[in-house]
Amino acid sequence: MLTLILLLFLGGAIVTWLGNKLSPVVGDLLFLATIIIPAGMFFTGVTVGEVTHLHALGLTLTWGLTPLSYLFSMIVVGLGILLAIYAVPFMKGKQKTGAFYFNFTLSVMSMLGILVSKDWVSFFIFWEIMTWSSYLMVVLNGKDVQRVGIKYFVFSAIGAYAMLMAMVIMNSQLGSFLLADTFNNFQHLTTGNQILIPILLLVAFGVKSAMMPLHVWAPDAYSNAPMAYTGLFSGALSKMGIYGMVLVMVTMINQLPEGTLIRDIIAWIGGFTAAAATLWAITQDDGKKLLAWSSVGQMGYIIVGVAIGTPLAMLAAMFLVVVHAMFKGSLFMVVGAIEKQTGTTNFTEINGLIRKMPWTFISALISVIALAGIPPLAGFVSKWMLYEALIQNNNYILVILLFFASTAGFLYCYKFLHGYFLGQEEPEWAHVKEAPVAMVIPMVLLALGNFVLGTFPQLIFKPIDAAMQFAGYDATGGRLWGESVLFTEWGDVVTLQPILYAVLAVFVFFALFLWFKGTKGTRYVSTKDISTSGELPKEWENLTFKVNFMQPFERAIEPFLKRQIDKYYTAFGNGMEALFEFTRRIHTGNGQTYAIYAILFLALLLLFRVNLFG
Amino acid sequence: MKEIKDKMIAQIKAVFPEAVNKDYDGNRLDLTVNKEAVPSVLLYLKDSMGFRHLSHIAYVDWIEQGEFELVYILWSPLDKVKLYVHTRINRENPVIENIDMIWRQANTYEREIREMLGIEFTGLVAPDEFILEDWDDIPPFRKDFDTLEYVNRTFWHRPGREDAQDVRSTISERSGEEIPDFAKKYSR
Amino acid sequence: MYNDKNSKKIVETIQNWARSHSIWVLAYGTGCGAIEISPTMTSRYDAERLGFRGAATPRQADVMLITGYLTVKTVKRVVRVYEQMQSPKYVVGFGSCTINGGMYYDSYNTINLLDRYLPVDVYINGCMPRPEAVLAGLSKLQQIIREGNANGAEKYLENLAWYKENQRKIAPNWIAKAPDLNW
Amino acid sequence: MEYILIKVLEAMATFVLAFIVGMTYGGVVRKITGRVHNRLGPPWYQNFIDAFKLFSKTRGIHHGAMHFLGAAFLMVTSVVSLMIIPILAPGGHAWYNSWFTNLNFNGDLIFLIYIMTFGPLGMAMGAGQTGNPNSSIGVTRGLSQMVGFEIPWVMALVALMITYKTTSIVDFMNIQRETGTWLMFANPFAFIAAVLAMLGMFRYSPFDIVGAPTELASGPVSENGGKFLFTMMSSGSVFTFAKLVLYVDLFMGGANNLIMLVVKTFLLYMIPVLYGIVSPRYRTEQAVRWFWGWPTFIGLLAILYAVMF
């Protein structure tokens, strides 16, 4: 069944590509069919625990679904379907639709492939397909390929080679490619390898999940890919890194004596990722970039949760994995809709779309409140659990770092909403209409999902609990969560339902109060008609405060903003290039920069290993 | 100071022989030139003689002589000399070259003069009204513009305010002064 | 019960009392009278004890103090600000310039009679009025509000055509561009 | 059904109490400010008159749906945080004591920190839709300042949490009742850090950069008058009271009856008020950096104190 589904995806991808050459409509239909039919089969036909063996090229590939991968594959498939529906109107009238469909389908396939892989070979193959398909997406529009594409490629290559290294070492020492074997026989490895392999794997997964020093590719790649894909990119594809990280954490690092130290280091890296990415997000003037940085930041939270690894933290991280896919998917869809309707995504160019695109605004509002972690929406549940977990795990300074990151997150949340939807309405954008229904429905659905999960998180906690039990945790149902109740071991409780009702009651009461009491004798006036010193703004004048929006805050964090990690990489890259120039003089050959980067990295790793552990 | 001023006059005379100068005490120096020569004189003064700063452009309506007068007030920060460049423009056809490419701030003064006195500056770029909005009368700083008549036409006087009339003749009688002829002509 | 005439009257009396004791002042301080507002509001004369308080924007203000002469340019802004205030709203004219033009009676660009352009509730005479006079004027305004006679906003709406005609006389193009009255 | 009805009535009683006390405090603050300025100042009930006057404005404007909802969002924060914060100590035995336990057991401190930001964000939306640049500037200033004071504030709270291994406010009050020591003495550093954060939270000078009457024309509320302003004013009063009660609950053992509550909250309220009267205004980045300076250091001390003792 799994083979069939994956083959359907693969075949569908090729057929869609060919069909799109015939006619765009056939391509659209084939694309939807390619995504939805296997996805439907996945939901109905696949059972957890099912195992398939595949013999090819003298290797045995083993595929099967664990509860943990089932959780992630639900995100992949669900987000895939919604984004596919969204992508069809989004790509209408655009170039390279066939390539987009092909890569989209291939991405979904490869992600499912990663999740069902039970051996490292197929894991690696699918990982590479995923990297390639996403790379092609990043460079699809042909803009900035030099900068963005190469950056993404180099980091992906670093990750891939690190993973390859780990695989080869494991196979040579343990004689098996099976995930289960490598995890179970981890103790039979030498001490040096026991430390080296998790670190290599963490590098590989850290690249995909945009962990702090390895995140540089992410903001550019996210914002350069088509918006219909970025939802998947940020929502699902980066979660593959988290999936791998969970595997490594619960299997390998738990068996290490130094495990706690590594965990702490990773948690701190995650915390810094969250804080720094948030600060960078605040300085962005492009909605795509802002969300991209925000994605990096949210991955930081997830990494903290995974790295801390107490049941509560794990629960929080897994919940955030799900809801982040939902709200960030919705937000990227919002940006895509705005790009589709106005042709730009820069905050300084667009104003006051709220009355033109109300449904887009509503989904953006709900998703942003969820992103900010404000109750009663879904983001709050994971934030609460994460903070409780950190405090109970004695990570006091880390919790303050995360609190800082999440409070600073409000700034970019507001910047995002204000940038597109609020402010003065301009005649330039008077023609803008609401996005097509097929684009609005997926984003509203995802936003509503946040609303529901914020009060009834048990809907998602059940599969998460199953996944965590598979990963070796005790059952958490009734201990850490109940029917819309969150507990901790300290006895702290948040009951979500009464709070939701209270919030709704007060909100509705005062909204109605203002509506009935306030509209008596109240008229609507346009946003040009504001009380600025009695001066009447001219037609062409736009008074909206947009440029240098967060300048006071940027001034306050100026010392931080000076230290840009990109610069170090650029300096490093420049140094390397000089080195390559030098090498090129010795070895004549085309100096494809990235390849030599990668080879050099490999060489460095080998050198490292020989010297220290040889 | 005296030597500096003499040297300046000599220098100016050498280049612009038709310029008429008049000396005052202290650091003031006056110069009268043709309106055609104004841009070249000012440019020369700025570039070659250190009059880097344009303080103001003053304007006078010599209605009896049928002329407007513009006074460009310059300042030399090095020599500490202020130079008044006078020029006369015919009242019937008040056009003069604008100089805001020499000093940016001249633009503001010229816009004011254009509205208040009605002198056209050729090539002056000024998008919209500067001081007067919706003005449809002759420029208000011309001496033949009758303020009170305009006020009576445009605004209202509160009933009971009988002193809202011309008091100039009363005042001049009280002080025993004669009203000059030109003033009689243009007063009510 | 609320629609009963007597109860309505009682409610209105209470409302008027509250209005008279809570007056948020928008000082349109272009004229020389603006300097008199500082001592009126601060320690020496302390208008806050009577319920006066500065308002930051026209949307929050109840009374607009027009402190001195108004040029054709500023009267446009004053009208604009007045229309942006939310009724019930009042106008207080400061000094003789607003009453009859004062010393600028024959200036080509200052208006003479403020009440041709805006409904003025109270005029304060003087050139300039001292803070005592200002306080007296404001007390008079309070008294008028309490009596229910400070209905300048309604007057303005009723005679809108007349006011607009007067305003158009000095600012023909501007009135055409301005949006509707907004309250 | 009856249970819910009674709950709603109790919630309304709490709201009315908070409204009255908060409004009175506002008036008293104006009076005190006046006295410090060597003038009489308005009567203590001036805020009620102002509110009533705003309420009885007859005409107004709005700029669209979000402008409406901004005020409602703000009210949600005030009321829900008032419901979560225990008004009276659980140990007090006044006959009305049970009236004020609305949602006390349904949320904790971390929840409170987050719900307290719900309103400002919604209000920010409303301010944004008005299209007034002053509003947006005020909002960004306010949010920046929030990032500033949140750090010492959270540090103080984390210090308490790790000492007493709970995040529930009711538990903190119970602990203080059982030990007989107010937490402001048990961990003085946490109290100092929290009070310094409070200066920013109440937005009196030198941290009144949001409203900033002379530069920003009252900032986010600059397009609001009449009923909108009335709602915001009441919400502000209720929220002020709620925050004061939270401080009293956490650091001063809560109050057993209403008189003690009023006394304690008033004394606490005087800290930002009196400090504010004699202070000029900071620039935004100065304010933010001020909070990241000494208050954060004291917050670190508080955590250190909590870890070591």
C-alpha cells in the first residue's frame, strides 16, 4: 500500500508535468488528482505498524509507518492537500506551472517517503529527493539564484554529507542500515562514534530545521520559493528535521552519558534561534521575509522542546509542530493571496487591504494571534506547556530568553498585520479584490483549525501521545492533558473551555454594546479623514506610518543587529574562495563553488575524526 | 574694513563696469545693477568673491516711478561684508530671471514675491500656492491694492464698529503732517 | 419609561450637568491668546478644578478655544477640526480678533467675524483676555451648557448651507475638495 | 443554568467593583497630581463625570470593523484577567468573599502574562485601521516598551515560581497565608524587579511614551471619541485595578477584605504615580534599554536568590 501511494505520487508527478504541456486545465486536474487520490488512500488504507520490504539493487528497503511518523505524515498530507487546492488558482497565469506541480508532488512524496523509511538508505534517498525538489522550487522564479540557491544548496549539501557520513559509519560498525538496528545497537559503537554520529545527524537535521548557525539559507529560501509552496516548505518540510531530531534525541542521545550536556546545548541553540530570528523578523520590510524569519524562530521553540525532552516539553514541541504547520501555512497563504492580488509583498507599498480582502484578513488575524501564543488560540497551549516544562526542568534563563522572544514576537505580528491590512486606504489599491474562493477556503480552514485546537487540544494530543509512547515516553493523557485541560506535575492547571467562553462572552458583549450603543449617530468615515492638525490629506498623500516601522526598537537592539551571522559566513566563504582560487591553480578543473565547499567539509570531517578518535 | 570694501568695489567694477555702487559705514556695501545682469552678478559674487550666503530678497513697490525694486542681501562670511544688490523692474511687465539655481533658498523668497507682488520669475518651479490660497485679486502687497475695500467685499464688519474706517487723515491732521500726493491718490 | 418625556428631561439634565463639569479643551493656539491658556490650565488659575482638561485630538475634545485672529488659511483648518469634533461640541472665541477683527480689521487675510463661519457659544473680550477673563468665559460656557442652550452643533447643522456659503466665499476650492461633515 | 447565571452575576459584581475602584483611583491620581503641582486639582469623582460625558456623546465616527473591535479586544483582556486574578485571599472569611472567585482556578500566571497582551494587540489593530500615523507610532512604541518591561517582570515571576514550585496565583496566596511572610520579604529582589517593571506597565512618566500627548496626540486612541473612548477608559481603569490586585496577591499576601484590598492596592499604585509626577519622558529606546539594565540585573539577582535559598 505504501509503495503504491509513493509510486502514485511519483507517477502522478510525471503525468502532471506531461499533462501540463498539453493544456493547463488538464495539468491542474491531474495535479489535484495526484495529490488528493494518494492522500485519500493514505488516510483510509494505511495502518500504523504496516511494514513493506522492497528488494532493489541488492539492497533491501524497508518501509513502514510508526505512530511518530504517522503524526508527521498527517501534517504533510493535510497541508499538502490544502496547499494543492490553493496552488491551482495561485499558479494560474504564471510561468513554469508544470515544474511547480512536479516539484510540489515530488516534495510531498519524498516527505512521506522519509517518514515511512525504516532504513537509512531509503531515508537518505528520499531526503535527497526532498532537498532537490525544494531546491528547484527555491530557484523556480529565477530570481537571486546565485545568492539564495547556492546558499540553500551548500547548506543542504553539508547536511546530506553529514548524514551520509553517519550512515556509512553506522553501517560499517553495525552492519545494518535499519533504523531500528542502529538505534538498538547504539551501545555497541565505540565511544567516539557514539558522540560523532548523533552530532553528524543533528547537523543534518539542524540544517533542515534551520537551527541557529545553520539557518542562513532559510529566510532567503522561504521567501524566494513560490508562496503556495512555502507553506509546505516551512510547515512540513522543515519538520522533517524535527522528525529526525526526535529520533536522534530519544534513541541515541538518551543512551549517552553526555546526553544531558548535548541536550542543554541544543536547547540553548534553540533558544538563541528563537530570540535572534525574532529580532531579525522585526527588522524585515517584506512579508515573506518576516514570516520566513518567524518560521526560523518557531523552529527554535520546537528545538528547545525536543531538546529538553521531558514529557511536557516533548508534548509542547509536538503540538507546536502541528499548529505551526497550521498557522504558518495559513499565513504564507495569506501572503500568497496578497501577492497574487496586488503583485507585491512589501509592507511599504501596500496599505489598508482590510476592507478589500476581509477573509484574508480574518485568517491572518486568527493565525497571527495563534502565532503570538495568545489564548484562547492554539499557539498558547504549546507556549504554556513549553514554559512550564522549562521552569520545572530548571532552565530558568532559557525560559526568560524564550519569554523575551515571544514578547518581541508581538512586534512582528503587529507589523505583519499592520503592513498589509491596516493603515490608510490608497486609491492605488482600490481595484484589489478578495482572492479566489479556492485560495480563501484553505487559509480560513487552517486558521479555524487554530481556533478549535486552542480550546480542544486533545484532538491532537491523542496522536501525539501515541507517537510519544512509541518513542518511549509514558502515557501522558490525563496526566498532562485532559479534555481541554492542561496540567503539569506541579499541579498547575489551565482549563481552556471556561476561558474560551469568558473571552467570547466579553468580546461579543462589548462588540454588540459598541455596535448598538456606538453606532447610534456614528458614521463610517474613510481613513483619509483623520484628525491630524486639521490638515486634509491630499489624494496622493499617504500618511500611513510604514517606513522604519520599528525604528525605536531597532535602535534599542542596535548592538545585536550589528552582529549578523551572514557576515561571518560571507567572510568564511570569501576566505574559502581565495583558497579555491589557489587550488584551482594547482588542479585545473571547473571550480563549482558549492561542490568544493562540500568536499572540503567532508575532508575536514575526516580529518577531525582521524585526529581525535582514530 | 574700508580697504576690503574698496578692493571689492574695484573688483566688481572691473568685471561689471555698469554697476553703480554706494558705500555706507561699517560693513555694508550697496550695488545697483540692471535686471538682466542680476544672475551673472550674483553668480560672480558667490563664486569669485566669497558672498556665499543669500540672507534675503527684499522687495519694494515704487508706484510713483512705475517700478518694483528687488534687493538681494548677501553675506560674505569670510570678509564679514554684507552686500545689497539692488535692481529695478518695470511695473508694467514685471519679469526677472530666477536665481534658485544659485541659492536653493531663493526659491522660497521668489515664491513669496511672486504671490505678494506679482513679479514673474522665469523658470521658477513652484508647484502650488505658497502663502495665499485661492487668491483672485491683484497681488496684495502692491500699493494700488486697497485692503479695506477688499475686506469690505470679502469679510464683514461687526455692526456698531464705526471706527472701522481710514484714520490716516485724522492722524496726520493731528500731528500736523501733510499727506503726500501719492498717498492721497491711493488712500480712500 | 425611557421615552417618557419627564424621564428624558431628567436624563438630559444629568447629561448636561456632566457635560458642563467635564470639558475637554482643544486649544487652537495660532493667535497670541495661546499664551494665556498656559496660566489658565496650570497652578495659578487651575482650570482643572472646574473639570477642564486638555484634549489631544479633535475626536476627544468638547470645546475648541480659538485663541486670537484667524487667517483665511487657518480658518479652513479650524472648520475642519470643528467638523471632526464629536457633538455636543462648543466653540469659544478668544479676544477681539475673533469678535470683530480687532487690530486686524482691515487686513486682507484675516477674517473679522468668527460667527459667520462657525457657531460660537461664548466670546471672551479683551486683547488679550487675562486668565481671569478666560475663566469667567469658561464658567459662562458651563452655565450655558447646564441650561441646555449650548447647541452650537445643532445650529451648525441646521444652518449648514449658510455657514458653507460663507466659508466658500473665502475658500472656494478648498470646500469643494473637503469631505463631508464628519462627526 | 442557575450556576452559570450566578457565575455571570458574580463576574459582573467583580467588574463593577473594579470599575468603581479603578475610576476612583484615576480621579484620586489626578487630584494628587494637582496637589503636587500646587493646585487644587479636580474632585476625586472627576473620572466618573468624564466617563459619563463620553458615554452621552451623541455623534461619532468609526473607521471600519476593526476599529470597533479594537475596544472590545481591550475589554476582553481587562475582564478576563480580572476574572483570573483572585480579588480576595482564599483565607479571608468576609461574607462576600466567594463572590469574587470567578475563574481563579482556571488559569495561572503564564496564562495571565499572555492574556494581558491580547488586548493591546487587538487595540493595536483598531488603532491601525484608523489610518492615523500617530496611532501606529504609539502602538509600536507601546509594544517595544512591553518587550522592555516584560523581561524583569517575567524574571520576578520565574523567581517566585522556582522557589515555591507552582505557577498558580491562588497557591502563592495560600503559601503566604500559611508561612505568614509576604513574598515581597521572602524574595525582595523579585519584588523590586517587579515594581520596576510595574513602572512601565502603568505607563506613567517617564514611560508614558505610548500616549505622549504633546508628540503623538494621545497615540493609539487619537481617533477615538465618545463611546469608544468610554469603553477604553473603563477598560483601562479595570485593567489598572486588575494589575494592582495581581501585585498585591503575589507580593503582599492578598487581601482578606475589601478595605485591606483598597489600602494595599492604593499604596502600591502610588509608586508609579508619584514617580511619574516628577519625571520627564524617556525616548522609546531609552525606556527599553532602561528596563534591560538595572531591573533585569535585579531580576537576575532574584532568580539567583531563589535558586540559592
